[in-house]
Amino acid sequence: MTCLISDRARWTVLQATVAEHGLILRGGFRPCEGDNVPVLQDGRPAAAVILIGNAGAAMFEHFRRSPEAADGLAHPLDRWSERVIGAVARHLGASALFPFGGPPWHPFQRWAQSAEDVAPSPTGMLIHPDYGLWHAYRGALAFAEPVPFPPRGQRRPPCADCPDRPCLTACPVGALTAVGYDVGRCRSHVVSPDGAACRDGGCQARAACPVGQAFRYGADQAAFHMAAFAGGPPA
């Protein structure tokens, strides 16, 4: 269930706050039973959750200039997200929640589908009507009091009108099949001598999707995420 509170000024201020870090607001929802939103730090239940994430290259440009990107320690992007989103949460009196750091893991994919027009794609990733597969969720803000957010739209998933589904045939080792995603086969290829194109340029199945090409990650960002997936410097 989603909720609209007519206070556009507060939403605009929050948009501007996260935009200073190359992040964007990814919609919100009013938690219901079964959403598995944890109680807040003061023990109160969450009345609203707003998701924060990225699309395209803006977030990565901010991250790459950060102390976390240069300190050589593990999980630089996660630590950057914790610092940045944590500071926003403290400023607003909210609790920060993240899609990493488990177990237990927060069900961000379920929350995302409650918050905005995203749906599962054949790759297993959530696809957005505008951003395609070039987006992610970096955290969420849980509030004890109602806060404004736009209602979830009703746009048709792009994959429903994509008869060719090039994402399923672009993988050089056929890791994407009608029965699911073979993570082991994909990872083995990426770390092999034959996997240079995937390591350097990112997932070829992701790149084959025609939706959201204007938000496609640059080579450095794609290589960073692939290194994390392959077991290099983790994200």
C-alpha cells in the first residue's frame, strides 16, 4: 500500500539533499504487515520508508572522489553509502536501512516494487521504465511519522513489450536461461582469461537491453562493479 501526503516542499528538499551526493529518491511506501521493515532505533514502528539509490553515472562520480574510494579498505561503496545516507538520516531524525550488511537482509527488491515502477527482468535484476537496468538502491530512510512521497505509478514493465529479449542471448556463456541465472557459470567466465570483455566493459546481457541506454554506466563504473562481483575489491 502506498500513501501520498501533499507536502511537495519537503520531498523537494529531500531530493536536493541526496542530489548533493549524486543520489536520487526512489519512491516510498507505507509499511504493511509482511514488509519486514524493522522497528526504529527508539522502538517505534516505521510509518513510512523512502528508498534512495542511483541511476546512471552521477553517484559514481561522487563516490570516486571520496575517502572510501581511495583508502584501499574493503567495501568502499557500502561504507560511502553508510556514511552519506547515515548523515541524511540523522539530520532528518530517520533510521537508515541498507541492502548490505546482513544477514539478516532487508528485502529491498520487494520494497522497491512497492515504491516505484520497477519489475523483475529476465536477468533477475529489476528493470525501470526509464533507467532500464542502469540503476541501484543504496539505502532507505525509515520514519516514525508520515512523510511525503509520490504514489507508485502504474507503468507497464518494458520487458512485457520486448519480443526479442536480447538480454537472454547476449551472455557469452549462456548464464541466463529460461529457468534462471547461473551465477557460478557467470562468475567462472568473468574471472577466466576469456572474460576480459565482461570484466572491463560490464555485463554484456545488461548492456544488450535497449531500455535506458542514456543511463548506461561508464567503463570505470562497470569495471568496478564487475571486480566486486568477481571477488576483487568488494563494493
